[in-house]
Amino acid sequence: MRTHPLDSLPAAIPAGPVRSVLVFCGSRSGSDPRHAQLAAAVGRTLAERGVGLVYGGGALGLMGECGRAALAAGGRVEGIIPRFLKDWEVAEPLCNEMIVVDSLHSRKHLMFEHADAVLALPGGLGTLDELVEVLSWRNLRLHAKPVWLMGDGDFWQPFLALLDHVVQSGFASADITTYVECLPDADALAAALSLP
Ligand code: AMP
């Protein structure tokens, strides 16, 4: 296969210690109650480890579960929400900090700037959009922050299969499959946060 100019881009600056994690997840709870339990376990784990949670700031669905669990466990929680979604998605009133921005693009950019790692839990189109954008930035060597996937019941399997398919079809280097790491549960997140 012919090489692509992207393959010789210089590496991104290595990621630093993880002091805050950006969590992408659904504004709905999904059909499997295990998703909500997992989102709450993630919020608790971050708080117990003294790691800040950065997220979209919504009080609905898995976003609400994760944010409230972190707050209940004494964690630091920063929400970033576009003005037009503030009422519609119900901004979580208990967040330590709520930043209101003008657009989804600003939200995504600021959330990413304020976090040292990214964790995607199950979600819908918004979650997928956010995850794919972060991976595409990684592919352009704009960052080297860890990107973790976590979901009960093989939720992310079709997504991983799609990445493989893109590689097999010659549209990306096999590197893209190394940009994500699957964590089976919140204990694995705690272990990943303990790594130097
Ligand atoms: P969803 O996974 O669709 O429930 O959405 C999760 C979060 O992503 C919600 O806060 C949505 O407002 C947000 N979202 C939806 N579409 C986008 C998008 N195109 N870019 C960034 N965030 C989005």
C-alpha cells in the first residue's frame, strides 16, 4: 500500500498526568440499566481518586448519573454547555462550575482543553460525534491524550469493528485501532488513573 503524508507527521507532545477526565456519554439512559450503574461508578471513581470530571453539564441520562455520582462523592465537576441547550438538556445545578458557551464546537473544544484524558461511555450521536472528533485530532497528531472506551454488554464492539473495517478498506493506517483502550469497568479506570 502506498504511504500517505499523514503517516510521517511528527508525533504529538506526550500526554501528562491525568488530573481531570472528559467523559462523553448519552443524554439518555439507554435500554440496559447497567449503563446508568456504570456511569455512576465512573463518577464515583473519579471523585475517590481526586480526579476532576469534565463533561457536557447535562442533568439527563448517563450524563446526569455520572455528574451527580461524582458530586455526591465530593468530586470536582465542571460542566460545559451551549446556551441553546441549557434548558433543553437541563444544566446540572450542582456542578462546581458551569461554563456556558455559544456552540457545540466551543463546548467540544473547551471540554477537551480542560481535561487530560477522555472516557466514552455508551451514548447516541452526540457521544459518537465527540469521540470520533477526538480520535481524528489524535490521528492528526494534535494530541496524545488517552482515550478510553467503557460499556457493558459489548456496547463498543460495533464501533471497534468499524475502525477495523476502515483500516481493512485502506482508508486509515492500522494505528487508529491503537488510539482507543477498552476498560472493562470502573475498577479498570481506577487502575488506569493510578498509572504514572
Ligand atoms: P447523545 O449521545 O446524542 O445523547 O449526546 C450526548 C451529548 O452530546 C449531549 O450533551 C449532546 O448535546 C451532545 N451533542 C450532540 N450532538 C453533538 C455534536 N454534533 N457535537 C458535540 N456534541 C454534541
